[in-house]
Amino acid sequence: MVVITMSNCPSKLRGDMTKWLFEIHTGVYVGQISAKVREMLWNRVCQNIKDGQAVMVYNFANEQHLEFRTHNTSWKIRDFDGIKLMMHPKSLEQSEEVLQKGFSNASKRLIAGRRKRMSSETGHEWVFLDIETDGLDFEKSNIIEMAAIVADSTNIKFSWSTLIKQDKPLPYKTVEFTHINDEMLSNGMDISYALKELSNIVKGRTVVCFHKGFDITFLEREFRKNNLEIPFEKVIDGLTLARKRVRDISDYKLGTLAEYFDISCEQHRALPDCETLYKVFLKLNEI
């Protein structure tokens, strides 16, 4: 479907449009036409509308399932990582204003408050938690590795990790991605024992993980399956925190954030990921 709206346009052009589209309201045209006809029609509009304004919206195979174009309008199209939005005239004027360099007073107070909280939390311990799985399906995939570190704002106090025994071979992509293989898992721990050890580490502490919707969902399922009490009381999501505090970054993967903060990042395994998350978390709390 194609929708074209026009204003302040010549009467001749309005009449010309009705050869291909239905005029359902003054200056609003709707119809089903081929891509070639659509392009030719839009070119005709732009060439003949003179001082008028036009907007075209049509179906398109992208994430938004639509595409739109403007001609002579004060509203401007802005592309945000493949998502197109319309900037209103008032917003456009504000964006073109010359802003003073540096943080606003409100931002300075917010940053000072965060630093004060961090300094007062010296000695406060977090558990940085990560798991590796053999797939992404919450119903069918299994945890193959768990890791946790206990740390405060100054150093790591305790590290723990274990591989989990499996009763079926690992998919090739999992082996390639994690460098964990079936032979390594044959010496792993029974998941019920691993969960008990993890529970002892977590209890009474705030947990920090990256994309908690993934890790915590898998772990809570295993705690239930093994008739064990779920130990998570408070969980901070490092991914959510990063999205709130970091703007000028290509994506929000843990490795990308580590690179952004100039933190060395080792192979993709549970314990190194915990250590990377710990360093990234401290940097995020400085912003």
C-alpha cells in the first residue's frame, strides 16, 4: 500500500494523482501500485508541486515494515541505527542551537552522587555472575558452565567456576563459540551440586549479571527443577545500566563496552566474562 499526502499543491497535480490512487480526503491519496509506478509518481509530485509539501509512506522490507519520504516539509527524517524517525520543527530548532560544552549542573550533581555512593560502598560486596549454555532456547537448552566472583569497589575477593556434566553431545557451534567440549564436561559437576554452591555464594549479596533476562531465567528454571530455593534477592542488570549511561557506542555487547572503557577482554568463557563485567560495572558507576 502507498499513501501520499500533499498540501498547497496545484489543482492539476491533484487531478493527475487520481489516475493511480484514491483521494480519500483532501490531499490524501491511497492505493496499491507497483514499485516502478510509485517511484515515477513520486518524481512527478516533486517536479510539479512547486512550493507545496508532500509526504509518501509505503510498505518496505525493513525492521519497521515501512519507508517514508518528504518533500519541502519542515519535518525532517532522521536515521537512528536503521530506524527512521521524524524530527518535528521545534525539535529541529533546538538541535541546531549551539550548546555550551561540559555537563549541566544537574548532571554534575548526579555524577557527584554516584561517586559518593560508590565511595561509601567500599566493603559492600557484589556477586558478578555468568553462565554458558549449549543454546538459546529456555525450554530445551542446558547450562554447561557457571561462574561467579565476589568483589567490592576495590578488588576481587573470591572466584568460583565449574563446568556442568551433560548427557548429550554439545552442538558444534557451542564448542566453536565457547571452546568447551564434551571431554571437558565429562569431568564437570552435577548441576544440583553446582546450584547449591552457587546459592551459598549468592545468598545475602546483590547479584550483577549482563542481560539478566537470559542468565537468571536459565538459573531459576534449574533451581526449580532441582527443588532448590531460588537465592536471588536483588539483581542488577549491567546491560540495562550501560544503556542508560553510555550513548556514543555502536552496540551494547559486553566486549564492545570493554573496548569502550579500554578494558582487556579474554576468551568467551564464564569466569573471564565475570571479571570483565566487574571492571565494566565499576566504570559505569563512575559516569
